[in-house]
Amino acid sequence: MKHRLLYIPIAFLFILSFVDCAKKGTPSGGPRDTIPPIIVRSSPENYSTNFTGDEIEIRFDEYIKLKDLTKELIISPPMKYTPIITPLNTSKTLKIKLIDTLKPNTTYSFNFGKSIVDNNEGNQFEYFKYIFSTGSYIDSLKLSGKVKDAQLIAPEIPTTVMLYEAGETFNDSLVFTEKPTYITVTKDSTGTFELTNLKEGNYLLLALKEKNNDYTFQPKNDKIGFVKQLITLPTDSSYTLTLFKEISDYKLARPSQVGKNHIVFGYEGRADSLDIELLSEKPEDYISTVFKDEKTDTLHYWFKPAVETDSLIFKVT
């Protein structure tokens, strides 16, 4: 009898423990969570000055995950080496590990776009910016405007908007090889943009609809729009940039014979009217035709009968 009495309290405690655990589970029914994650603390604090570290931690009140980070994140000024940003799965802490050497007296902005969402319902913590300066103050100037497309009703989104600082070594060719000083993207089909945390000075303002997303202008692939004159900050002006596709100078590539009666000529630029004439000796019944494939920038030259020779000389006009 004594042994049986010993087991009763233990069983009773087990049942209470089980009920208590059940209360901690996800309740059935009830309103859906629509509240985005909330930042509890940051280290260093957002908008810190005299920043010298290489790691940033941002703590949230709930578990978060990063969605489409590579597409959503905008770092301005751009960094040569991309920071390591976690979590890869879920966590209450977002960490930024800086790899690049930071510029002195520069304000850096990390705009996470719509990438930060809570783990359960996917509520977005939209357009969160973490900002710090390696100098003694945060740059606070702004520039806004709109992007249009010369051939479309609405510009493609996102379109990248850039500022190049016009310092002593500045020249227009930098847009082909160097990343800009500041960047942002258009948010929606209205084409509006805003660049923030800028410092005063003279700048080249341009917009790119890129194919490679490397923040440099590739004329063969990208659309570009720009303000012809340098702009000066601060300014109250708003600017409109119109995208267009630059027409490359015409250039013909070395031809290659891909079949007994078929030769291809690659080209760049506009090739509206081209005439290909065979200058080598050919039979009297020789005929030819040319087809232009605009998708691959290729001219296809078919001919018959086949010409028995080691080389053919063509004139292209």
C-alpha cells in the first residue's frame, strides 16, 4: 500500500506538467499575426559615428529570416568585398561581418529592402536601414527624382540610380570601370527614387537598367539615362532621368564557315543594310542569300554551288 501511495503524487505531477507544456504550444484559431519584427537592440547602435569595427549585430524580438537578400540589399557606397550577412536560416540576431576596408569620413548605409521577415508569418520589416559613419558625423543630404524609359510606358523595376563624385580625378569614362559613390534603386513602376545620407559636393547623376548588376555601364547590354551637367549638393531640385539603349558603333567580326555552303559573320551595332559580295573566283551559276539574325547579331550567308578553295575573300559594305 505504501508503494502505491508513492506513485500517485508522481503521476499527478506528471499530468500537471503535461498540461502546462500544452499551454505553451501554438493556439488553434485566433487572429493571424500581422506585426513585423521589432528591433530590441543594435551593437553598435544605429547611426553610430567614428565607427572602427568589423562586425554589427542587430537583435529582434522574434525569430527572423532573410528573403531574397542578394536582390533586396543595397549597400551605399558599394563595397569591393561583399559583407557576410547571417542568418542563413532563422535567428533572433542579424549579423553583418565586414570584409572590406572602410573609407575614412564616410557614411555607409545598409538598406535591407523587403528582405527581413518574421519566421512564422513572413511579415516584412520593410526598408530597414542600418547607417554608420567612419567620421564624426552622419551625412544627411538627400536627392530625389524619377526614372522614365524612352521606349516603354513605365520603366523596368528595379532600375539602379547612381551618383559619381566629381573629384580631381573624375572623368566620364569611370562609369565603364568604377563603381559609383552612392546607389539606390527605384521602388516601383512609378520610377521614383531617393538617395539619402549624401555629403555635399559635385556629382554625375545617372540611371542604369543593368543585365549583370555590377554597377558599371556595359553599352552592349544596359540602358542608361543621365543628367548632362554635373549636379551640386545640397539642392532642392528634383531630376528626371530617361533611359535609352545606346547604339554601338558598327563592327564586323571575323567570319567562320560552319557548313559546306554556309558562312556566318558576327557583328556589333546597327546593321540595317549590309551587302556581302564574294570577290574570290566563283562559277557562273553561283547564287547566294543573306539572313540577319538580330537576336544573336549574326549574318548567315548561304551559297551554292560549293566553292572548292582553301580561302574566300569577301567585301562587306
